[in-house]
Amino acid sequence: MKDPYTLSHTIIFLTHVSESRLYQTRLDLFHLLLCSYYRTRAPPCCWHRCTCRSGAGATAPNLKAEVRGIQQDGLHLQARSQKYGKLQRGQLLTVPPYLVRRRKQHFHHLELCRVDLILGCNGFICVGEHVEAKDDMVEDQASKLEQQNIKYNKNSISLEEQEQTYTLIETRQSTCRIANAVRVLSILGFNIAIEVIMDTMNLSSSLNLDIHEMLDSELCVMC
Amino acid sequence: MVGLSLGEKHFIQGGIAQDIRSDGRKRLTYRPINVETGVIPQANGSARIRMGATDVISTVKAELGKPISLQPDKGKVSIYVDCSPTAAPMFEGRGGEELSTELSVALQRSLLGGKSGAGAGIDLSSLVVVEGKICWDLYIDCLVVCSDGNLLDALGAAIKAALSNTGIPRVQVAAGASGDEQPEVDISDEEFLQFDTSDIPVIVTLTKVGRHYIVDATTEEESQMSSAISISVNRKGHICGLNKRGGAGLDPSIVLDMISVAKHVSEQLMNKLDSEIAAAEAGEDES
């Protein structure tokens, strides 16, 4: 299988990679998963969603990684700096991939709303709480992750504990407003870019629309 | 169905607990409902309902038939649901059959009442032409074009809209028929009788996620549910049908609470649906 396109530095998303392989340095797993999906000559923006075949689907995390290149049997991904890795709390939206253009910057941090926005070239857009990029040593992170794993895997995690860790209401409102802005733009067929999203958001705030009313036809007409 | 990561699941559960769902709705808010009637001109009545991404089409076909001997003064209605493979990946091939049967049975119980026809939302005695000999058979067929959660509510609303769009041809019975002979009937092409749909109930599905109930769940929210109750309520506020899904057991007090919440929500839904159906019919008449 030969691929004529060059795909360096394309940001993509992967879902359902099992937890245990997360910090493995060689990304063989990605090769295995992706080679079966990458049989056709898809243009660079259309990455297929990969599901882990071992059936860890229910609790596996989403990842963000950068594509280094394509080999004959799959993709070569890298996730070496701290800004890559697991995605924390937020929503994942899917839009048609041709609406997301290749830019220099795909990771956006919106200061006012404390929200992270990631525009993937494969059409996957992640809107979520802002996560500080930590510069810890790998062992500390691994042990922290183990603690988190134990917490998530315990079935007896009570509702009260969970409630304490829910996101703040203001952050959630901003997240939902941005997500609705993206949904409206994708319905109307506009290119998804950070400026357009911010404009839509400000327009909806200035019209005093409730968040769920953004999806009605009135905002669409105004756009 | 595509699964969700832990972060997404946590976000959905948190949203429901804080009354701000993923698209900004409150727990008891429906998605915008879009009604079109008369989409299939060959059928006696048809309607298409869109609730967000969920898209269903319902058609009503009326044919002359013989009533059941046990109920000679009532017509017959049958409801059938088909989940198209284009609706969701899991419906591919024969994957949608189980869900189709479950939805058909749930709709029949909610809208048609018991086996004797008692308590039906549709007045079956208005379907009779000649008692004991000829009656109208209504075949209600529904197609799920796109599935994004809350199928039962959408199907119930689609059937209500299709029935209000239905026109049954007027039938002239030749006089002088005696005994066991089949009377001659003349079906007119011109005159139509509109169906009376004010008694048809609406179906409200309440999905329980964590400690709270939501109305009109999307597929992602339904994947997080512990249980769901579908209640069909008519205009008078009476419950015509009840259906529980999901593996988790429910305390009886919670069930009663969900029923009262559903009654409250059903009033708004019924008014909204009636106005949307009237607007759709008016739009259709103009065009």
C-alpha cells in the first residue's frame, strides 16, 4: 500500500486505546489498529476512527497525537511533549473533515472561559475544561495515573465523590456554548476556525440567547 | 455504537447533575421538533418528525377488510416499525430487528390499548363501515431514518401527526343487501373524512442517569442511563401505557415521581406537537 500524500504534523484523534499501552514508547499498537483501517487511499484529512479490538471500549480514553508519517503497514504517531496525551473532561464533536483547515495552531486555550479547544484535522473537535500541562517526571505521572486508575476502576465510587469533581458551572456553560457554536457552523457548512467560533459565541451572547436556543434556526439565519 | 471515553462520560453525568446538558438544554427540555405532513402522497396519511438528529417517518394506509368476529363493531389497526440500516451502524443487516419488534409492541400497547380494544387512543368504532361485514383496516408503518436517541417519543409523535393527516375515503354502501351477502361498496375518490386525533396520547420517555431524570436523551446520554421509563399520557392526563427499560431496578417511589414528572412534561409536549402539526398542515394546504 503506497500513499502519495505527506502527512507530517497533522493532528489526529484516536479513541479506545487501552490504558496499559498508553506510555509505551513504540507505537506498535497504533500500527496494528490502523493498518486494517487504512486500506484505501484516503486524503490526509480523513482519518478513520480506530477502535481497540481487544474490547476495552467501555473505559478506554481518548488521545490526541501527531502524525509523523506513514509506513507501509500503518501510521507512525508521536506523542512526546506534554501537550499531547489523554484528553480530560469535555465533549467530543464530529464535523465533516473538510471543514477543518490545516493551520499552524490546532490547540487553542480560551483564557476568558478557561476552556481548551482542539480542532483535529480528522473532523474531531474536542471542547473541554482547561488542563494545565504539567512538566513532571515520567515516573511521577505513571504513579499518579495508577492512583487515578484505581479510583476509576473501583465500582464503589460513590456519587458524592463524583459530584465533588464535576466541572464548574461557568466552565460548563462556556463549553456548551462553544460546542453549540461548532454544531451550528458545521450545519451551515462554514469552515471551522477559532475566529469564526469566537464570533459566533459573541453573537449568541450579545443576542442573549439561551445555550440550547443556539441550535434553533434564528441563530442560523443571523450567521 | 461508538463508545465514550471516561472524560466524556464524566462530562455527561456532570452536565445532567448540574442541569446543563451537552447542548445546553435543561433536564426537561426537548430538542427542537420539526414536523412535516403529507411527505408520502400515495399513503392515506404520512408525517415526518425530526427531533435534533433523530428522524422518523410514519405512514397510514387504509384498506377495506372484515372485522374480527369477536368485535364486529370495531375496525382494526396494526402498527409496525422498521429500523432502517442507515439509521445507525448497529442496524446493519438484521441488527435492527430486535429493536423494531420492541418498538412496535411498545407503541401498540401505548396507543391501541388492550386486546378488546378498550382504552385505545384511536376510536376504533369510527372505522366501521357495515357492522360485522366491512371495516377499515389501518396499517401504520414507521421507518426510523436516523437514530440519535429517544426513538419512542419521536415515533409516537409521528404516528399522531400521520393520523391527523389521514383522510379516509367516504364509502357508499349499496342498499338492499341481505343476509350473508357482501354488500357492494363504492369508494369515492373525492371526499375524505378526517380522523379525530384529539384523544391520541403522546409518549414521554424519562431516562434516569445518576440521581436525575432527563427527557429526550441523545444516544450518548442513553448509553449512560441506568433505566428508562416510557409513559404515554393523553390529553386528560390519564396514563395509557407504561414501559420500563434498563437493567437497574427502581424504587417504587421513584417510579411514581417519574410518572408525575412525565405528566407535567406531556402537557407542554402535547401543546407543542399540536401547534407544530397544525402549522405543518396549514403549510401543506398552501403549497
